[in-house]
Amino acid sequence: MRPQVVAHRGASHENAEHTLRAYKRAIAVGAGALECDVRLTADGHLVCVHDRDLRRTAATRGVVSTMNLEDLDALDFASWKNPWAELDDEAADSDPEDDKVLTLRKLLETVADAGRRVEMAIETKHPTRYGSLVERRLVELLSDFGWTGADSPVRVMSFSFTALQRLQRMAPQLPVVMLIEKAHHWPLLRRAVGKDWIIGPGIDELRDHPGLGKHLRLAGREIHVWTVNTAEELQICLDLGVTAVISDKPAYMLELLDA
């Protein structure tokens, strides 16, 4: 079975992660789905940012949850990836808006206008000062697009079991993915997670602890794996029959699968 290729934070190997540019590129190369992390701003907007603070991606000590969207919109979220871009005379002209902070609403609008079905794997980040408000805002936003039913292109992921429980109470038809950071967490989680929950282990754990993949297969679990960037890692996933591979290099993964 051919797994779905999911663009991790967009086509983030070649573009600054979580920028509209990275997601447009992922759609252009044919990714089946886009992955993003979401955090809530102080004025209630969901934005696509992985880290709690902005030192790595926007060169500031600011914390996302304490800043308004207007404050974030003034920052540069792309220069860290390619600090010499302005000196490249051969670079194609680009829209500066594609390198600003990306709201989840804008990303969902981009997906809706893609011209083909593009799915979304949205990870809610925890712990957070806003607790359940993150999931509540997410469901409200998805409702605006009519994307909370069984035909929704969206699935929600988290390392927080409690967050996914909350999400399912608010939108019971949305698929959820229980992310697993360590292989030894699975024996405890398997007694608690829903029978239809998708399981999302990291590729390092699958490689270093082959028993994890074996137990997931024996349990009949659907498996989505992060972050798969090499031919060797892809082969591990193919051998396990996983249904989605989350990659920084969606074009490369598609090339390997086509070959």
C-alpha cells in the first residue's frame, strides 16, 4: 500500500517552516496532506508556530501566547532559513506576505482553494496557558469551513491524550492521531486510546525499537510516522504498512514512491 505523503510544516527542508511559501510549495509538488502545529495568540488567533518562543524562527525572545497577532505580523519568519536570500540576484521574485506569520485560517483557505483534495494534519501544542481553549478555537474555525464532519480533510494530532479526548467530545467525527514520543509509552497508552485512534510514532523509535511497530501492527492500528526524510526511513514505513509518512521533503518522498 502506498502511504500518503504529508508535508511536515510545509516543504520545510527547502523553505522556512510554517510559512505560506513552504505550504504552497508542498501543494505544488503533490503532497497529499500538510502538517502544521498551532498555538493561540494573546488575542485569540490560531497561528502556525512550533516553538513556544520565537528565538529560533523570528530572532526574538517573545512568547507566542503573550503576543497579539499584530505583533507577530511585524516579524520576519523566513530569514533564519536563508539569511543570504537578499543577495541572491537569480532568486525568483517572491511575495513578502508568504514569509510572515501564518494564521491557521489563511492556511485552511489556501487548502480550500488548492484545486484538489489536500488533507490537513493539525497538531495542537501542549502544555499551554490556554488549556482547552486551543481545541475549542480549532473546532470553531473548522466549523467555519464545514470541516468537522466525517468527510473533513482534517485530522488532529497531539502528544496530549487529554487534548485529544477534549477534541473528540467537541467534534466526535474528526479523526485523531495519538503521537508517541517514546516506545515505552505505548503499553500504557494502548489501554486508554480509542479503538479508532490513529497512532503516530516517531521514525527514530520505530528504527531503534522494532517491537513497537510489530505491536502496533498486531493491534491493527493505523500508523502515521514522523519525520521521514531518507530512503531507509521510508523503507521501514513501507515494511510496516503505514498509511502516512510525515516528511520535511515531500517531493523526495514522492519521487522515491514513484520509483
